[in-house]
Amino acid sequence: MDLSIIIPSYNEKDNIRPIVRRIHEAMASLRDVLYEIWFVDDSSDETLEVLAELAATDERVHVHHRNGERGLASAVVQGFKLAQGRYFIVMDADLQHPPELLPAMYERLKQGTDIVIPSRFVEGGSDGGLGPFRKLVSWTARVIGQIALHRLRRISDCTSGFFGLQRDVVAGAELDPIGWKILIEVLVKGHYRTVHEIAYSFLARDAGESKMSMHEQWNYFRHLVRLVSQSPSDRRFFLFCIIGASGVIVNEVVLSILLYGFHMKDTMASILASLVAMLSNYIWNDQITWRSQGAGRKWNVKLPIFVAISLVGILITTLVMHTCERIGLIVPIGQAVGILVSTVWSYVMNNRVTWRE
Ligand code: GDD
Ligand code: MN
């Protein structure tokens, strides 16, 4: 078997026949390619009857029905277990993912690319199938995912439900997704080197309705937290942020002690408090964040570098704040953007220089 097309379905009775027909039409351009279509179905309406009828007459169509179970991502994982192909392509049942893209995806996989992702967000692609609110939610979800997980960073459409992969990418991986976003699970836990994105237009639905819900957004968040906690390098960035935030508390406490306990002048107290906070951040980061790294180098090398990076960070915060102010944002918002940029700067530099392996 060359290709397995895996389709999660939940109450899609009017979409099943059209999608199978369009898959066959699209695949007709690829001669001699053996392919199968796996529906992993959790439906509670007549979808299952439609699927059973099709499977009885079309030898390429297979159905796995799960009783009482729900979940898009876990359905796809089930599909990976059932599929026989060398290559897998996952797509939705509702034709928002155009089957006409299958041959191009297949060719790319055959050339050896490990993961192929049709993308709404590369040049030539479009996200026309979503309303403005869903677009905003989807954008936010992507950005949060890309901040949290470094393996998503270079992928423009990492939350897509449409992608192809070599069977080997997930063969030994322990996939354990929560909710919908099977692709982020594959990108974080899969074994791969090359990812290619192809532009496409995400179309509006003709029949049935979206099953996206607030509950799925919450599941996405839980899924991200789980993936971060399972991935050492991503966990590191979070520890760095938490320690950075704890530094603010240290800073304020020391400041209060110096001001009210020692009656120190405010400028002096402020500078000293910042230095103590910086030292505290250094110690925590050395003992926790980069515990397993930077061994063999002494504190008298690491600490000055850490301080230099932090001072440049302060400079960056101020510069960004001023830039934001110039384009019309208020100072506290500009400062927040500045803090974000300088946090990323300090993290990357400390990772590459201070505690480099
Ligand atoms: N087996 C199973 N179980 N399938 C499900 C379930 C479930 O619990 N929930 C949804 N599905 C199926 C739907 O039948 C459809 O084929 C597909 O998963 C996507 O569901 P939609 O309800 O159409 O989602 P959407 O269009 O709002 O969002 C989709 O497209 C986006 C862009 O690619 C999803 O795939 C998103 O994850 C994706 O970002
Ligand atoms: Mn859809």
C-alpha cells in the first residue's frame, strides 16, 4: 500500500460521498498508486450508515467506528494504527481541505520529504473558510503554540488538520494528544527532518457545521501544557520566565527593606534591589533552568555574562517601548512589548552563551 488517507468524522453524513468521489477524481491523475481511505468515525447520526454502505461497495474505503468515544486527535492516532500505507495523509471530512491537493502532497512525500503541510499562511494560501472571530482565535492559538513549543516555530500552519507524513515519522512515537490538534503532537514527538508547506485555500463548509467549541480551546491549552512539560528544551523557557517573574518579587521586597528598614536613598535602594534580583535570578537559573548545562564553567565566567545580557535586555525594553510609543501605543503597553522582546533576547543569549553546552 502506498498511501493511506485518514479522515476523522463526526456527524458528516452529507459530506462523506462527495469527499470520497473527489478523492478518487484527484487520485486518478496518479497512475498505479495504491491508496486506501480510512474513516475513523465517532458519529451519532446516520453518518455510520452512509459509511457502511460505501465501504461495502468501494474496496478502497474502510471504516472504524468508535462507540461512545470522542476526539479528533485520538481518532487520527487510531487511524495511524489501522493504516497500511507507506505514507499517510490526514484531512477533514467536510471538504474544507481540498482533495485536489492530494497528488502534489503525495509527490512531495515520495520525493522523501518527511512532513508535508498545506498552509493557509504562506504566499498564495488563504483562510477564507473562517469568520473573523475564528480567525482571531486561530491566530492567538498559533502564536501561543509557537511561543511555547520551539518545534512549531517555523511552521506557518501548525494547527492545521490537513497534513501528510512518512509512516516512519510516527512509527515509534508515543502519541498521546488531548483534543484536536494532532499536528502539534506529531511535530513535537515525531521523528523527522524535513517539513514542506504548500499554499492552499481553506474553503467554507457547504454541509453540516463546525464542531469547534470553547471546550476544544481549553483542551488545546491543556495539550500545550502537557507537551511543554514533556519537552526539556521548551520547559526551560518557561522556567526562565517564572524565575524572571520571581525576580520582580525579590526586587520589590529588597527595595522595601532598604527603604523602610535601612532608610536608604531611593535611587540607591532601587539600584541595589535590581542587583540583588539579578543575582537571585542568576542563582535560580543556574540551579534549575540550565541545571544540566554549562557544567565546567565557573560562576565568575557565567555571572558577568548573565549581567551583561540582562543590562542589554533593559536597553532593549526601553528602545522597544519608545518605538511602540512612536506608533501610537501607550507607554505601559509599549513597556509590556519591550519586556516580551527582551525576555526572548535574554533567554536565547543565555542559552547560547552563558550556559552553552
Ligand atoms: N472522529 C471524530 N471525532 N472526528 C471529529 C470529532 C470527533 O470527536 N470532532 C470533529 N471531527 C471531525 C469533523 O467531522 C471534521 O471532519 C474534522 O474533524 C474537523 O472538524 P470541523 O468541525 O469541521 O472543524 P473546523 O473546520 O472548525 O476546524 C478544522 O480545520 C482547521 C483548519 O485546518 C480542524 O481540523 C482544525 O483543527 C483546523 O485548524
Ligand atoms: Mn471543518
